[in-house]
Amino acid sequence: MQIEPVSRESAPYSRLFSSNCYDRDNTYQDQQSKPCTFNTSIRGGYLLNPQFALQVFNNISTTTAVNIYDDIQPAHAFLGIPSNGRTQKRDFVANTISVSAHCVPSAQDCNISRDNFARAGGPFTCKKYPAWQGIAASIPGMSMRQFTDALGTDNMTLTTFKAGNPYYAAYNGVTMGSSSSETPLNINKDPGIVPLEFGGLAYFHYCTISVYDVQYTAINGTITDFKTTLGNASVGTAIAVADSNLKAGTLFLQQAANLGAFSSNTSEQMADIFGKELSRILVATISGALQPAAAVEARSWSTIIVSRVPKAPLFVLIATILILIFYGVVLTVSALVAAARVQEVEEVRARLSLQHLVAERIDPTGAALPVGDIDDEFEECKQPFMPLRRIGVGRQVNANGAAGGWELKIWTPMKG
């Protein structure tokens, strides 16, 4: 593990608001040519650093990504590096920003149902949030309204309006019509959605959107610590204005609504999928305008091969060892069989020894009997009280008493 120096020349681990974003109004009017501007032309609605921002939008940037942390609910979308450093083999502590959008299905709160529509789709006014008005059309699409407060009593439309943190927005639209009648939401007649006559589901999501300053720790691509601090009203206003003016993620949000409609069992699950994608879109929208930032602390790690064995020699070695094991078993069995015949083996050994030659001279009768041990060939061992016999070399004496050649003689010494 190697500790890297923290410097802005190194690859950025995140992008942060400039300090100016925290002490300005950041309204629509205030962002024109100001240090916390999130788009190059407040009237034209262009992304800042569009090539970079579009790479982040489509998750193809090699340096920056919008990652999701969902160990706390609602989930946080935060700006970091792809796979939280796993592919770059880095562990680090970094500061960044996150957005968490909590969306709830609001068709019932707005007193909207299939019975309220005179035809396949039509205008609506929300009962609970009076400033929320719009059209639930019969073709796929989506519209957004932003509000001055949690009760949705007034739309955020003025160029000098200041949003808070959190701020509030409502989204309504119609999903694709394909197989809408077969979705669990429609089959279960979930009151959080409205099935339309010519296909598709009308949805109504009211979202509370919060912006946070974050410090997090990533170890081997896993977030081990995630500390959030709610940002001030300035950053809430800045993101609300950017979202309202740029509308860069509309198509992504429509796809999230379609996915939620087709894969969810309840309208709450559909709203959760929509809220998670909304969080990601808001972070990606302003990604090109944020300042690159290095890590607070970073360590890089690498994997090396400490040994490498070619496959062919390895397989030959294994085969050889198995053969040796087999022969070892065969020899062991053979030894056990031979051990059962130990008496015969001992006798053969005795007959081939020098001691047997001596026994044959001293006691020819005993040497001719079956024995299990060399000592059994000597009569003295069988009968320990017999007088000992001696063997030696002496002259032969013929019948005439004449001395002849030398010979091996055996005699029993006299006692005493």
C-alpha cells in the first residue's frame, strides 16, 4: 500500500461547489455571469463543460461518475470516481456533494383517479398541493413544477425566487403504453397510479430534494463511512434553478418512470426508483460546473504474481506423485503378505548364515530340524544344562596312530 500526496494535479476524486456558491443568492437572475453559474447562458440553457457533463450523464467518463449510496434512505447520489476507486485500485477519503430526492406517489393526495378524467387524459388540479396543476396527457411525456414550500402553495416561477434546502418539486407524466394492463400496479389496482384508456399509466410524484456536503471513505470500492451535512439554502437554489432552466435529464427521468411502472409491485416502489434517478440526474446536470477536488487522503494498491507454475509440468508432477502413491500401496500390501510368512523367512535366513555352518559341525542333528531362529540350531540353547562343547582345529590321527592333516574337531571339555 502506498500513500499518495494530495494535490490538485492528481486525478480528481470528486468535484465541489466553489466557495462563492455558499454565500450568494444563486437565483435565476443572480446566476448570470456570476461565479456560481451552472450554465453558460442563463437564457440559452446550455450545460457548462458539456462534453464532460454528457460523459457523466451517460456514465462513460473514466475520471468522474455519479455513484449511489443506498445504505441510508432515501438513497444519495454523489459525485465521485467510477466504482469508488476499485478499478483504479485506490482507497481514499474524499469530500464531495450529494443529492437525495425522496418522492412519494400523490394521486390519492391530489384526489386523482380514473373516474376524475373525462377521457383518456386531461387537466388536473391537486387537492393537497394547490399550486400543482397540469395536464395528464394520453401520450408518453412528463412535466415538472417547483414550489416555494413543502405544502405546494406557490409555484417557483420568478427569476428572483430563492429556494430552500430542501426544496420541493412535483413530476407527473404518462408511461409507455406497452403491456400496461399486465403490470402488477394495474392488476392490483394500485391507487397511486391512474390507468389510461388507450394504454399507459399516469403517475404523480411529489419530491423533497435535499443537497448535502459529504465526506466519505472508500475501501476497495466499498463505502465504509458516509457523513452528510445539509447544505445551506444557496446551494438548494442553485440546483433548483439549474434543473428548471436546463431540463437536461428529462429523457432519463421518463425512462425511470417506465422502468418503475413495469417492474414495481406498488406505487411507492415506483416513486423510489424515480427518486433515485432524479438524484443522479441533478448531480450530473451540474457536474461540469463544479470544481475538481483531490482526496483528503489516498492510498493506491496493486496485485503482483508471487509465483507462477506452467500447467504441463504441474500436471506431469501430479501424475507422477499419484503413480508413486499407487506403487507405495502395492509394496505395502506385499510387505504385509510377506510378514505373514515370517517363520519361513527366518529359517531361510538362518540356513544361509555363517552361524548355520558352525551349528552343522557342532550339532548336525539339531541343525537339520526346522528352526525359527539361528539360536535354535544349538542344542545348548534348547537344553541349557547340557555340558558345553568346543570346536577347534587339530591334527588328524589315523588308525595306526600316525598324525595326518589338520581337521575341525569337536569335543566336550571335562568338568572341573
